[in-house]
Amino acid sequence: PHPHVLPILAGSFDRTPYFIAMPRVSSTLEEMQGIKEREAWVLLHQMVEAMGHLHKHDIPHGNLHPGNVFIDKGSDGCAVVKVADFGQGMAGRVHHIDLGERTYFAAPEQLESPEAWEEGAAERWDVYRFGVIAFWLINGRLPRGDNHINWRREALASGGGRPVGIDPKAVAAAVREAPDYTWDRRPKSRAITLSREIVDRWTDELAPEYAE
């Protein structure tokens, strides 16, 4: 148990209907864009605490994105992060689902070879995903992959509403080919500067030590 991980209250996998029961939390991090950067880092630090706890116990998330980070209210009325909806299928040989635009938060290595999850790989992918989420929450956009994102938006607009699938390998290529990104606003404190530097390091390279 961890205060920033949504708990499982009950569950059954022995017979149908299979189910997991969890506390009801209606909002997610997707709805938090536009908050002040200082407030964003409070939520992001809670995410770090949750992911560090999970990784300590050898539990990768596998599909971390804003829609899987729920927001509850604490006793003081402040927003509290609750990580949920683990997707270990994204870190193995059973990934056969179209994740839509949530693909944009995945590490290129995960999109290129989801089956190549040697020891520690899934945890490193979580670290990368956190970095992308942090940049997205503060800047209102993704750090890399704009070319592919813009192409898909144009295809959706010109297609009269017809669905346009997302090619994971094309997204990975767009991320790898993208130039270095920049933050939209200057940091207002030393603490924010240091936090941004960590995010930059985590999204630049997936070196094994970043999962420590």
C-alpha cells in the first residue's frame, strides 16, 4: 500500500465475471493542464514517490500516462495523486491493443520492441514516461513527436472524421528524429530548475542508472 497508489479493495480472476474493485476517483491528470508550475511539481513529486515505491517492490507500471494518474481530494481539500490502471501488458509479449494518442507518452524503445523487456527495462520506460508527463503538464504539449502528431491531426481533419490509427514505430521514429526541446517559460526557483534538469535527463536517454 502507498498513499499515492489507488488501492485494490477486492478482485476475482478465478471465474467470470473477472473484476477488480477500487475506490471511485472521477478526475485524472488530463484535466489538470493549465495549473501553475509550482502546483504541478507538487503532483509530480507525489507521482515520483508512488513510482519509486512500486519499483522498489519490482512492480513496473508499463502504461503510465495522464489518463492513468487519478486526482483525489485530501482531507485539506488539496489535490492528491493516485496512480492506477497498471498496464504490464505494455512491457511484454501480450501487447495487441491500439492505445491511440496515449502512445505518445511511451518510450521509443518500448514502441519499437515491447517484447524486449530485459530486467529493468520496464522500470526505465516508466521513468521516461514520467519525464514526458512532467513536460506535458507544465508546457501543455509533448516534448517530441510534433511532426507525427500534426500529420495525424491533418489526416483526421481531411478524412471527414474517419479514424486514423497510430503507428507505434512511426511515433518512435518521430521522437528519435526530433530536435532538442525547450521549456516554454523560465524557471522561477532553484528547485524548479533542478527538477527540470532531472526531467531533461530522463527523457534524453534511457540509461540504466536513471531507474535507480
